[in-house]
Amino acid sequence: MSIIDILLRYRQGLCAGLWVTLRLCAIVWFLGLVFGSLIGLAGAKWRYFVGLPSSGVSFLLSGIPILVLLFWLHYPLQSMLEIVVDPFYTAAAALLLMNIFGVADIVRNAMRDFPDQYVIAARTCGLTSRQTFFRIKLPIILRQIIPPLLTAQVTMLQLTLFASLISVEEIFRVAQEINAQIYRPVEVYSTLAVFFLVVCLPLNGLALFLKHAYTRDLSER
């Protein structure tokens, strides 16, 4: 049975798994970018009130493997709280937590490292603080953060595979179920690899292109 045969025969199951994966990514990407950006901006503005606590949480999360966090949220935490949460939302919460503070770090560092000479030049030209932010700071900062943000979101997509371990019917779990029926691991997981290549390579390529084309050294050298 070839990859094409698997795609045709199990297209309904693969499409269902793909839909779950995309829903999971949509939640993690959208909320992660929104709340992460807000925390990053607040952390740059209020360093001690928001910046240091968010940096601390980010540092703490960096030491916890996503698989451990996922299982902790799914089993011990729910047992302590005596609740049962749909595994889909548990996986979304774990990935979202990682994404929010990852995005916050990127945004906060870009704001913190923005050279003061640009702001001084804008004031010299008579621009207001609002005009300086939207016409100078924001365009330059977006150039700096978009490549790493794209790379981070690709990583989030790849991490959705771990959701299968708590019974989320995403595309990797569907692939495992198909392989259990026909036992053709080479073809089944090659199909899965092709899917991730098709999705991830263009995003990584775009991030690399934007990094080389638009990212600049903002140091004072």
C-alpha cells in the first residue's frame, strides 16, 4: 500500500485529525500572539511590575518539558481539583502557556533593545510620542520580531503531536490508529512527514527570508 493509497483510503480520518490539529493550532497561535504581545509590551513598559515576573515564569517554563507539563495538567492537577477537562482543552492550555510567554519574551526583548537614538531623532524632528511609536518604533520592531515569531509558531505546530498522548484525536494519533490497522509504519509516518514538510518548510523559509531581508543590526556600532 503506497502513500497515495493510504491518503485515498483513510482520507476521512486524516482530514478529521488534521482539522483537530488546525483547531488546536488556531487557538494556540491566535491567543498566544495576542496575549504574549500584550504581556511583552507591558513588561517593556513596567519592568519590575510585569517584566521581571513574566521573565521568571518564562525561565521556569523553559526548564519543564512540554510533555511533563501536559501530563501534569491532565492528571495530577485535575485530580487535585476534582474536575475532568476535555483533553483537547488541556493540550491547548499547555501549549498556549508555552506560546504566550515565548512570544512575550520576543516582544519584550525587542522593545528593550530598541536604540534610543531613533527616538531622540524623532523628537528632534518634532514627532509626538504617538507618531514616534507608530511611524518609527513599530515598523522597525515588527521587522525584528516577525521571523522569530514565525519560527516559534512552527514549533507550536510540531508540539501538537504530544497532544495524542492524552487521547486528543489530532493527526498524529489518527496516523497511529491507521498504522495499528494496516501496520505499514514506513508509508503511514512518511505520509505524516510529508504533511509537516508541506506546512512547516514554507513557514521556516519565510522566516529565514524575512530575517535576512528585513532584520537589521540595531546596535550603535
